[in-house]
Amino acid sequence: MHPMKFHFLKTNEFLLPQPGTAAALKVDFYKNACPQLHEIVQKVVATEFQLDPTSAGPQLRLFFHDCFVGGCDASVLLNSTDVNQAEKDAAVNFSLGSFFVIDEIKQQLEQECPGVVSCADVLALVAVYSVKQAGGPLYEIDLGRRDGLTSYAASSETFLPAFSLNISGLLEDFHVVGLNLLDLVVLSGAHTIGQAHCNSVVNRLYPQVDPQYPKYYSKQLVANCTDNGYLKLPNFDNNTQFFNDPITPTRFDNQYFKNLEANLGLFTSDESLFNDERTRKLVETYASNQDAFFKQFGISLRRMGKIGVLTGTQGQIRNQCWVRNSHNLKASTRVQGPELRNVDKA
């Protein structure tokens, strides 16, 4: 459990914009204002995928890391300043990438329909088109978000679910943002694509190797993450990357859940899904029925995309995703807490 989480929720340390209403979002929000939107996003994402088939994972991850911290407001894209360390520079976000993909899309959008499409909506669309490029369905996603004005590294450290958590700890983090056990299991399926770093599994390799790993798999991890096999923290290689799913690493499918049944869950948060009786049946369902996984993933992704959104006149539409516009800098002084991190229950 995380006693510190509730301490942070009750303090005035983080002052974030007041969320709007998720009901203001709709799939065709930009139908008239920017009809080229989907074509631009699709082309940039497809081009990057052709150059790098591993790109879908980090692009999808950006949307997750944004929504869980202060809501889906593109705060994860803001750069740090001389007086504030932003989310993207938090230790927990050291592995985030693909910011240049967002910047390229935003630059093209500003040429076609300036000042119209938010960076928060670009993140949402990049996520669904990345899933499509990796072989999954093309999901509809609600649009109409506006961009936040604040970004704090400490917020990421507080609210992002850690790889080392068990089901109880994960559920605590998901409940804070209005998501449930079903959302937890199916959204974890995003680990069917993407890569991880050694520091994400250090708790399962040091000071001893977790016996739940198959021997051949743990040997691969140890070989990748250590200096000549010596598992000493000063020699632990935190820069090496390896695939979350060692079987079909660049394809969005249900192999992740099959891996869990074979004890190939990479993180503690992964293997806990199969070992905990509260979630095992869902894992078994998605391992045997890819269509069921695809359908529920789209539903849960849309729910996640409505967490703490800014709408109407709240926030702003950034001209560049990494910096606030020089005007409209006034932020609400509402405190970030569970009551603000709402999600449309419908």
C-alpha cells in the first residue's frame, strides 16, 4: 500500500487546473474545424512505424502517462523550467520517448488549422493510430480536450502505478482515477507492445532471481541487465531495453495474456494479474479470446481518456506542445485529488 499517496492528495503542494466535464467530448469534435486531423495523424504515425516497428509502444505509453497524472491534458509534454521540474523529467518517466512524433503532428496541424487541435487530443489520436499500426483495431476516441497549464515531476512519482506493485496496490492507483479492476486487467494488455528497462525489473532480479520466471527467461534478463552476470546494483544496466512481450513484441494482440499463463509476465505488476484470484479469470478469458480483449481494450481506453479532462474555455490550445502559450497562463488553484480526477461512468 502507499501511505504517501494520500498525504500528497491532501496537501496544497500541487495546484492543477480544474477538470471539465467528459460529456463535452465527442468523436467528431473536429469534423468541421479541422477535417484533415485524422489524415495527418495517421500519416505521421504510419511513417514512423515503417521506420521503427517498435514505435507504437512508446506512443501508446505517452497517453497512459499523461492521463494518470492530473488527467488527460498533455501535461506530460511540457518541458521543465528553471523553477519547476516537469512530469517528463520525473525519474519514473525516464523511459518516455516519441515526443518528436507529437511535435511533427502538431506542426502540421498548426499549418492546416492553427490554434484548433489540442496537444491532449493529439496524444489520444496517436495512441489509437499506434495500436492500429501494430495490428490492433482502429478505435474511436472522444475528442475535445484542452491543454493544461501545469506539470510537476512529483505528481508523476505519486500517481503513476509502479511496476513493482501487486494487485492491491494497482487497484488503489486505478481507483484514484476512477477506473476499476476490469480496466486494470485489460489496459495492462498494452504491454503486448513496447520495451522495458532493467531498472523496471530490478526487484525481481536482485538480490535474487524470482523463481516464478522460467529459467531460460530469467537467464536472458540477467544476461541483458548485468555486467558479466554479476547482479550487483553498481553494475546494474539501467539503459538496456528488452521487449515486454518476448513472443510477438511489435504486434498488438493477446499474446501478453498468454505470456502471463506461462509465467512470462515481465514486471511484478504483470505476474500478479495471473497469480491473484481477483484477476486470473480475466487473464484466462483474454488469453483464449483475442476479440474479447480487443473489444474491452477500446472501451477502457475511452474511459481512461476521459480522466480529469479540461474542456470549454479551461486551459488552452498550445501552439507548441512542449511549452505553454505566452497568453492565457492563469491556472485554477483547485487541489488535485480523487474528486477531481473524474471519468465519465457511462
